[in-house]
Amino acid sequence: MSYNELRHIADSYGLIFLGVVFLILIGWTFRRRASEQHARAANMIFENEDERDG
């Protein structure tokens, strides 16, 4: 297998693979049940502060 063949495979199939991975990660982020987890993560930094303030 020559360099040009490997580069052709990486250019075509690598792009397809990375595109599929990108779409899966975007879909995972915007799924319906994720909004609750995102809200909890966004407010996580304030949890210890509330306990100290009383």
C-alpha cells in the first residue's frame, strides 16, 4: 500500500467517519432528556456556595 492510497482512504473514509461522529455527538447533546442534566451542570458551581451562606 503506497502513501497515495493511504491518503485517499484517509481523505474519503476519514471524513465520513468524523462526520458521523460529529452528528452523533450533536444528537447526544440535544436529546430530550439532556436538558435536565444540562441545567443541573450549569448550576453545580453554586451548590456549595448556597450551603456556606446558610
